[in-house]
Amino acid sequence: MVVGILKEIKVEENRVSMTPAGVEVMVGRGHAMLVESGAGNGSGFSDDAYRKAGAEIVAEPAEIYARAEMVMHVKEPQPSEYGMIREGQIVFTYFHFAASEGLTHAFMKSGGVAVAYETITGPGNTLPLLTPMSEVAGRMAAQQAAKYAERAQGGRGILLGGVPGVAPATVVVIGGGVVGTHAAQMACGLGAKVYLLDMNLERLRHLSEVMPKNCFPVMSSPAVIRELVQQADVVIGAVLVHGAKAPKLVTRDMLKGMKPGAVLVDVAIDQGGCFETSRATTHREPTYLEEGVLHYCVANMPGAVPLTSTAALTNATLSYAVSLADRGWREVARESAGVREGINIALGQVTYRGVADAFGLPYTPVDTLLD
């Protein structure tokens, strides 16, 4: 198969979808690899490194879309790319369709096959291709919260860990999954007092056993969130509903009772955000104020640490890319329920229920397209 690795064009996105080491594996399997010139620069990988791995360097994305049977991105295709996607072409990337009706309709019109990293499932209903970026984003959430809590950055001017004789900051993490756990671990490591909220009692029992002593797992509810955000210096939104829009768990009215200069970090912004007042921001302009509360809602947080993120992403995606290139999307989907979950749109049909429900579109089970 001819596989294309595209340069990311979303603002301040420095990751690339495959390292030269990954390209070498793909070439070793007999696949022709096209890499857009400069695709790896932001992650520290030169065009020459990709050439040495066996790739052909291509100057323009249009040529990659025209020649490749599968193209790979990190982030969703941007509007300038919509018209390049061909009928039947596999696009393998993070899509987050439920947060973008325009992207959803554009991809349906293209007739391509959208295999979404974020909805492929593994054993135990895990999300193996979302997990590494969730780990990065969770750790970054605490790191960014610590920075923006500084007065010079618009925050309250509080040190998350405090010092002897001065109380630490209170951090509320909503969601006890991968993102939330890593965010809480980092905040605890900085010395903050951390409340970690989740709605699964078994998960809370586990967190109570494994988290540091300055982390307090709590059953989540609207009343608990309303109470704790008033105490919070930092609130981190780490809620995930697989392939669907995130629920709005912190309302504008709740913000009015928060401390001036408190920081909200919305890691769920790729799925529409879990704060009512959230809107996507960029690494270039990461924050804004609403009701006196500083919001950090960068939609591609791991893009700020591409050396880490690109390696972690390739570790997770490479085996799937090899399978899709070796056997094609239909054969892989027939054999793997997890990959079937990853096919969100195929040949003009919405094949993931969460996306269909988000925009009131007809839902077509992917099984009907596999013959």
C-alpha cells in the first residue's frame, strides 16, 4: 500500500504521525511511504532521517492525497484539505467528529474512510490510541495550571504546593480516567491538595488505594462539583465520553462563585469541552477570562511537547497502521471489533453512533459496509 505522512497544519501543532523508525518498519513490510517535506521538523526529525528510513519526500500535501491509499495525520484534516480526500481513501488520525459538524459533513461528502484514533478500543474497553496522548495531556494540565496560577500569567498568584506555614492550592480534577489520574498525580507531586472526582465507585476504590495521601477521591455529582469549585484554585476538566460530546459539568453560574483568578483547564475541549464557558484556544493564545476565571482550553495540548508526544503516539499507532496497510480496512475491521469501533465515517455513511447522535444524522452500522 502507498501510505502518506502529512505535515500538521493546525496552529502550533508540532507533532508528526510517525517517526522515522516507524517508517522503517512500514517500508520493511513492503509499503511505499510518502512523507511531506518538513513533516517531522517540529518533533526533531529531518527529511533526511525519513529518506534514510526508506521514505520518499514529497513537497505538497496534494500529491500525497492524490497518490496515497492511506494518509496519516495527528490532528483532524483542516478545511484546506477537505477537497483533497478521495473516495475510499483511508484517513487515520484523531478526528473528534462530535465536536465539529463542519468536519463531519465534509468528510461524509469526501467518501473517504475515517479511522479515528480516539475510538479504537482494546481489551477491557480501553482506548489504546488515545491513552498515550491522554497521559501527556493529563500531566500537562497540572503543569499548565501551575504556570497560569501565577499572577504574571493572570492567575491568583498561588504556588500549588505552598511552603511551610502557608497552605497549598486546592486542585479539583473532574474525571478519574487516564487524563484525570495523571493530572492528579502531577498536582499531588507538586504538593497541592487534590480532589479527584469520578462517578464509578469501583474506580474510586482503586484510586483511594493507589493515589498519594494528598489526593482525595470523591463521588462526583452536580452538588459536589458546585461545592468544590468554590474552594478551588484550579479545576481540571478530564471527562471523556467515547466519541461523543463532553457533558457541561461546570456552568457559568458556578464560575460566579469561584475565586477571582482561579484557573480552569479543559482537557475535554477536543470533544467540545466540559465547562459551559469553554471555547478552543491555541498554544499561541492559550487563555481568556470569563467571570473573572482564567480558562486554558488548548485543543492540542500534547503538541507543545512533540518530542515526547510523537514517540508515544507512534508506539501506540504503528501496529494498527501496519495492519491497515497490510490487509485494508475492511479485512481488519471484519477481524477486529476494536478497529470497527474506530471507523467513524465510511463511504459517505456515519458508522459511529456517538457522531450520528451529536448531529441528528442517520447511523449506519459499519458491519453493513464490510462485504
